[in-house]
Amino acid sequence: MRVLPAAVALSVAIHGGAIVWVELRPDPKPVALKVVTPAAATEPGKPAAPEPTTITLLDEHTVVPQIRDLVPGSTGRRGGKRHETASRIATTTTPSGGSTTLAPSGAERKETGPSHNPLMTMRHPKIEKGPSADFWEKFEQNTKPLPPKDNPSEQLDSEIAESQDRLGNPKWIANASPDEVTAERERLANKRYEKSTAELQPDGAGRKSEHKTFAVNVEPDGTAHIKDKRNLRLTGLLSGEFDASDALMRQHGIDPYSSYKLKVLDGTREERYQIGKEYRTQQLAQSRQLMKKNLERLVASAPGPSELKQGLFELWDDCAESGSDEIVVGGRAARSQVIGFIRTRLPPDSPDAFTPAELARMNKHRRSQATFAPYGE
């Protein structure tokens, strides 16, 4: 009960002291505030003007020749003659087109004419000279397009490859117009369709032509074989086809599709001829290798020297002497292979060499125009 009056008295004393201090405290001095003005903002979209740049154009460097080189007779020695030369005025032409005057010592040098640095020239004169007419004529002669191939199939493959190369070349695409690119794509599509619908299609080393009632097989040498298909043909799991008229005509030895077969053969005659020509050219290019194999077979199968010499003569006599250039070249290569074999295996000083009587007998029965003389005439 005594604690409460003491606390109240303490609180009254503290608050009373605080009130007295506030009343007796002097007023604070006023403080001046500085007002900061913001900088003017630049308008958006308008960049600040750049500071001006000063460009100084220097005259072209000119090497002034020595006075003693300009005046004939100067010796370069010290003396009155040298001083006389130095007092003269020499004029030289600057590369920029003006003239520079060399004055005596102590005088001011004067320049006349235009003074311009060629390094500051942005556009040079147009070059009028170019390749001569002879150059363009030779260029056109050496850049003629390749001649078309004889084989239609190979020519078609070549055109397809050419179109594919163009469309796959980024530089050609960049330089060509949209119409040219579209035309080239249409050309490629047409060539591919033409190849897919060609009469003769690749079949291993040869060609083939499939039809509903027969098939045409072309060998690598161009030879064509026609094979009739069966009259009864299955078209489904439980269905088929059978032509009664075809069966009756075949029983009487009549081919109901003979005219159509002739049409197919006539349409492929040129292509089959080119196929055979290319095949013969390839074979003739390997005439030496083929003759070498024939000689090996002859040596393995000949029972004695006389049979070996007779076989060598027959191989030599079978070589072609006339025909196309490829055939003639191939025949000569094959004969040279036979002659080389004879001179190596049966030299003239060997006991099994060809005798004059044997050569006379063989030449009497030869079919070739050339004379069989393995050891030379």
C-alpha cells in the first residue's frame, strides 16, 4: 500500500521536470534550404550534336632534288661557283601537276598549279582498256557446250545431273531470277518423269522393258530377247485373267502381239545400237587383257609345240583389221600381244621357233590381209 504513493510521486516529479525543460528551452535557429534545379532533358529521338572534327589535308610529299644535280657543271666543291649556283632559281614539276620554285637561301618558296593529295581521291577514272577481241574469240571457242551423248538414256541422266547441280549451287540460286529458278525446277521434274517412263529401264548390266503380255530383255551388248508372259495371270488372291483369243491364235502359230513387239523394237533400236557400241568399245579397250587370257588357255590346253604354234597363228588371224576406229585399234593391240608372246616364248633361235616352211603354209591359208611374220620381214 505504501509503494503506490511513492510511484505516483516519482512520476509527477519526472513529468514536471520535463515540462519545465520544454518551456525554458531557447528557439532553434532557422536553416536555409538550397533548391537544386534539374538539368534540361534532351528530347527523345534527337541525338546530341557531335563535336566538330577538324581534318587537315597535307600536301603530297615532294623530294626536292639537290641543286647541284639540276645545274650542269656543278662540282659540289666549296667556292664561288657553288655559291653562284645556290643563288639561281631552279624550277621543278611536282607529281601533283604544279610547279615548285626553288629560291635562293632566305627567300620564300612558291608553288603554282593545283595541289591535291591523290590518296584522297575517292573515284578513279574508268578503265577503258579490257580483253582484246582475240581473247574473247578464243574464250568462246574453248567454252563451247559439250556435245549431246549418243545414248538417249545417258543424255537424260546428264541433263538431270546438270539441273541438280544448278539447283544445289547457292551462287546460281542467288544470281538467278525467281522465274529462272522455277523453270529449272520444272525442267528437272519433267526430266525425272521422262526417265521413269522410258521404254528401257536399267536391269543389272543390261536393260529391260516390261509389258502386260511380254517382256523385252536387252543384254549389255545390245542384243534384245522377247519373252511372252503366261496367258493365265493372277491379279489377286482369288482372281486372275485369261484371254481365250490369245490362246486360240497361239495354237495356230499366230502371235497376237507381233505388231506391238515390232513397235517396241523399232522404238528402242537406236538406243540398243548405242548400248552395243559402247559395250564393244569397252571390250576393245581391254583387248590386250582378253588376248592374254586366251594365250594362257592355249598354253594350258596345247599338247605340243606344233599345236601351240598353230593356235598362236589362229589367234593372230582372228584379230580384226577393218571396221570402226575402235575395232581397228583393238585388233592391232591384240595382234601385238600375240607377237610379243611368240618372240618371248618361241624366239627365232629356239628349237621350237616357227620355221620358214611353217610360216609359208600358214600364210597360204590365212584370212587376214597382213602377212604373218612374227620375227619381222
